[in-house]
Amino acid sequence: MKDRIAELEAALRAQDALIAEAQRLLSDFLRSDGVKHDALIAELRKLLDGPQQREAQRLSREALGEDFGNNA
């Protein structure tokens, strides 16, 4: 049971880190007149469709017992 809890905690922390980074990007964009929409979109896309997101998804699948191999 302790392993399962540790896996769930790791998955939640990974998802939380993604959300925090997306919030930071959006906050920076809203505070700055110099940042272009295209740059923001590129950064968000990289964040939400990149290796950090795939790792968070993998951790979540494993913690929930749904690891069907590398489907990312």
C-alpha cells in the first residue's frame, strides 16, 4: 500500500508541476507587453505536449494500475 501511495503522490506532484508552469507562463504573458501570442502558444504547447507531460501521464497510469506500455 505504501508503494501505491508513493506512486500516487509522484503522479500528483508531476501534474501539479505542469499546472504551476502553465500558470507561470500565462502570468508572465499577462504582465508583459513584449511577449508575443505565438511565443506563449509555443511554450504552452511544448509544456502540455512534451516530455514533461508524457512523464506525468506515465506516472498517473502506473499509479492507477493502467500502464499499458508506452502509449505516449
